[in-house]
Amino acid sequence: MAIKKVFPVFLAVLLSACAGGQSVSKVTVTMSEFAFEPASITVAAGQPVEITLINDGAIEHDFAIEVIPAEDVSTEGSMSGHDMSDQHAEFDLHTATGPGETSVLRFTPTQPGTYKIICSVPGHLDAGMTGELIVK
């Protein structure tokens, strides 16, 4: 009878340990005029990352990293027709979010380093809308 009570608990522990793969680092970033909160994000190299971007501002904002070694990059809810500046037309990571909206950026960083996050909407970088992604 004791085996019937212990076995389900043992099985649950075993399955959770064997669920395999890597856990996803989930981060929520709030964007407003003209800041990212938090402004600094730390994640692990080789571990999947999911950043949920919430635009609390009254105008569109984006989250961009010009150069970062990353794999499995995908976005959800990103704006089409986004107004990026001509100076930063190509990004390794990028998603845009309209006012009052949310988008999600997923990726796996492959190399440690500190990478600059910017909002590429014209004038936002000049207004100080920057942050950093630290990959350890």
C-alpha cells in the first residue's frame, strides 16, 4: 500500500528531473518615454531567453541589438511597418511594439559579452533610450 502512495511522487520527481532541455530565462521589460525598465538584463550563454516587451508609452518603441551572436531568434506580436531609423536598418535582435501593446522576443545567446540595447525609433536613442544585455 505504501508503494502506491510513494510511486506517484517518485514518478513526478523523476519526470521533472528528466524533462530535459534547458529552462528558458523569462524577462519582462517595460518601455516608456524614453527608457527600458529594467535597463540591464543578465542571462546565460547557451540558455534560451524569452523577453516580453510591454509598451507603457504613448508612442511606438522597439528593442534592438545591432550585433549579438544568437540562435533560434523569433518574435511574436512585432509591429509591421515599424519606423526604424536608416542608421540602424539591420539588427541581429529586433522587435517593435505599439503603444499599449506587448511583443515577445525569443533567442538563445551563444557568446558571453555585454550588448547595447537601443530603441531605434528616430530620436529615441538620442533621448537616452538604451540598456544593456549581459550574457554570462
